[in-house]
Amino acid sequence: MSNHTSSLISPYGGTLVNLLAPAAEAEARRVYGNSLDSIQLSPRSLCDLELLAVGAFSPLDRFMGQADYQRVLDEMRLTSGQLFPMPITLPVDSLDNISLDKDIALRNQKNELLAILTVEEIYEWNLEAEAQKVFGTLDPRHPIVAEMHRWGKHYISGKIEMLRLPPHYDFVNLRLTPTETRARLETFGHQNVVAFQTRNPLHRVHEELTKRAIAEVDGVLLLHPVVGMTKPGDVDHYTRVRTYKALTENYYDTDRVLLSLLPLAMRMGGPREAVWHAIIRRNYGANHLIVGRDHAGPGKDSNGEPFYGPYDAQELVQQHSEALGVGVVPFRELLYIVDEDRYEETSKLPPNANTTALSGTQVREDYLNKGRALPSWFTRPEVAEILGESYPPLHRQGVCVWFTGLSGAGKSTIAEVLAVLMLEQGRQVTVLDGDVVRTHLSKGLGFSKEDRDTNIRRIGYVASEIARHGGVVICAAISPYRATRNDVRNMVQDGHFIEVFVDTPLEVCEDRDTKGLYAKARRGEITGFTGIDDPYEAPLNPEITLNTVLHTPEENAAQILQMLGERGFIQMTAATSDPV
């Protein structure tokens, strides 16, 4: 293996970063010294590093310094004046081993060395300011706002020397860099390229929409799905890419479509994100972008309202279309005309047309969750088969029941009863009780806010893995902070996280306190005790709220069981609607 130096080239020409190919740890230490300190990158920063390295974020060639960062927040522009709406930053947990002019090794989760960053800037950032300016909200139901609470308080920036790109072992032939993508697109011989951003399986309506876009611009479709980080709970990219391959190989003209994967960490930033997507696709060779309804929207806020308007993203991209050099192809609403076996735009429907459609909720609840095959008018049989294999009926899928409430509220008791009832229904159950977890998984952690958050996120990670593999997991922990609970919610598939607020008054919890902890906290013998000198942030919109004063643990557990049955996580009898 040689250690020669080569380069990655920006789509606009010129060297973007140096690349040692292949990199060797020993060689890096020889060049940079044996005392090289390291940062282990989060999955988000890892995606950002890769796309910086290959030129997908051009003109950026590094994580943003403070001047670029601040102007992006305020004006959606870099200090050069170029349009760029999304901050690309590298947060660090601690500055203990970081100082100006120091070389820092950037490593992935497996501790593999990927790059060397020479620290040129260290600056503080403000969560509220960034969240409000970029995402327009401080609501912790927004997945990135919730995630930002666990980022370090400082960002760093500086020149990056890439030693190797993050390794990928799946769909290797589809992972094209901007340079490779542009070269491949040139072979099609068409001037126009329309990109389609997607994080979901494609159904017949998407197929029809993209084919119309191809015809509208007389060009090539760059089918460019995100395979990095998307909205928590989305269909996994392995399943999605299999559906994309089936469609492009069987239902598109091969000289009019290019399937290429994008290892992007989405921010679910709505309008700003749509502009960012246009810049990225321009770097990959597209001059048009299909902008969907509620493009890159994160869903609903704590009050059950959408974070962004349905057409806000389209309007913002159209407003900046000239500066972007990317035209907008709006995502038009199409309906299936039953009698004519075709799709048509709602504005062009024949009079009295017999139309039908399926919403995303109907697809999940009426078909996938019940093990029913999707109708052929809605999706291609190859796609339906792949989705059917990946998504068993809901009563065989995983679910996380998350109890939260004050110490002594009754969480553990109700959880214990619920676990027995779920076992009685034939579901496999794991109980993660806060006290037990601290004995094993979180041994050594204290009760500072940081340690409490770490404990809850550890429970959440284990719970999300159990649920992902089809198990029922019941968690009972005080989990006092709203943002941290929402962060855990975002680890679990959408709709599979049931937050149970055990709403027991403080005075009742104190009366029940057999350990005498509240009394010690009142006397000042214990500090930072939830409900006394540390706050408990009650859920704003939990799936269910329990009253332990008026109802017994058995009654409360039965109430949760009924909800799980109604949602399909337990099979129900048709006659009685009781769980079976």
C-alpha cells in the first residue's frame, strides 16, 4: 500500500482538500507527531466531513469559522457573499486537549483515523440563537433542536487534511462523488439535469412526478436519495435503496435516469434546508431541483402544528433560484384516476373524475402495519414486496413505552404490572428501570444535569435498539428534562414511542417516599434533587397521562394496554375490542 498524496477536486475546479491515499496511522503519526490528540466524530459530523471532502458543500472546504457561521445565521450567506443557508460546524465536548494551531485527529466511531484538522478558530455558540434563526423554533420536538442540547458549547474550525474518506461497504457502485456524478451525467448527452431529493420509498405518484419533470426540462433525472441521517424513524436506507434500484432498472428509460446515493446528514430545516439541497445538487451537476410540499419538514411541533408551511420551501428556493443557478420544479399534487388507470394533476382533472389516493398515514396504518400488500395502482409490485419483507404487521413490530414523572410517582410499579400484561398477550418485553440501569449500564454516573442526560440517552439508545428489532421495551426513569426526552423520542421509529406521564403531585410523592430522599433534600443533605432544588419539566403533549391518586397501578396499566391495543401493537378481537 502506497502513501502517495493525491487530491480531491472541487466541482468548480481547483484542489479542495489533500488526500493521502490510502492513509496509514503510523505515517500520520510520523508526520504530525506521536502525541496527536483526537476527536471522535458524531454520525452527523462524520457525514459533514465526507461531503466537505468530496466537494458537495463547495465552496466550503472546512467546518465554518465564526465569521462565516454568524453571517449564515443572519443572512444565509458566507463572508464571500455566496449564498449558503445552513451552518456546517464541528462542536466539541471539551477544550481540554484543543488549542489554536494544534493538529487534532478526526476519527469515526470505530476510532479509525480519517483526517487531521489544524485548529485555527475556537468560538462559543448559542443554542437559542442558532435554533431560532436557522429552524425558526426552540421547540424540542424539532429533532435537531433536541439534538443540539447535547452538542458541546464550542465550535472549532481550521484546515482539513483528509487521510481517507469514511468507509462504506453497502451499495459501493452507487456512492458517486460530485466529480464522478457530473462525469456520468455528461455521458447522457442532455443539457438539463433535474434532481429529486428523497428520504422515503418511491411510489407510483413519485414515479409519475419525476417522469414528468424529465419531460418538462427535456433532461436526465438525478435520483439522489439521502442515505446519511434523515428524520428519526424513516424507512432504513438499505430497504429504500433496494426499492430505488428496482424502479430505475424496470420502469425508467435507462438513458434518462442516474441513481446516486448522498451521505447527507439532514437537518429537517424546511425552507433553509431546501436552498441547501439546491446548492448540493448543483455541485453534483443538476440545474433543476424538484422541491416537494413541506420539503425537509420535521413533522409537527409540541402543539400538534406543522413547523413550516406546506409551500414555504418552494417559495424560498424560487426566490433565490437565479443566485443558485438551479431552477425549481414544484412538487405538484397528483391523483390517480381509477377509470383511466393514470395519474393527473389536480388542476387538470376531467370533470367528475373518479379519483383515489393514499396518505402516508394510510400506507402505514392500513397496509404495512396490518401486513396487507399495497395496491398496484399505488406502488409497483417489486416495491410492495420489498416493503412487505421489511415491515411485518404492527403487532410484531417494536414499541417503546417511556414512563416519566417525579421520584415516587409510581412509574416502576405501573411498569411492572404493564410488563406482565404484555407478556400475557404474547409480546416479548424488556423493562429498563432507572434504578436498575444505574446499577449496571450507568454505573459511575452522578446526578449532575450532564450525567442525568447521559443516563437517559443511554437508556434511550438501548430502548431504540430493542424496539428496532421488534421487541417491547418499557422504560421507567424520572427523565426530568423535556429536551432529553424528546431526543430519546427521536431515536425511536415515528409512532413507536409512547410517552407516559405519571402525573403524581409532589406532596403525594413525598408521602410515599420510603427511602426518605425527599426529607434529606428538604434538609439540604441531598442537592440537585428533582422537584426540590432541580426542576422537573412535565411533558407538553404526552401520549397518555396517568393519575395515581384516583387509580390503582392495575387500572393505569390496563389503560396503557388498551392504548397499545388500539394502536395495533397488540392484536384486538373484533367483537370486544379487547387485547388478545
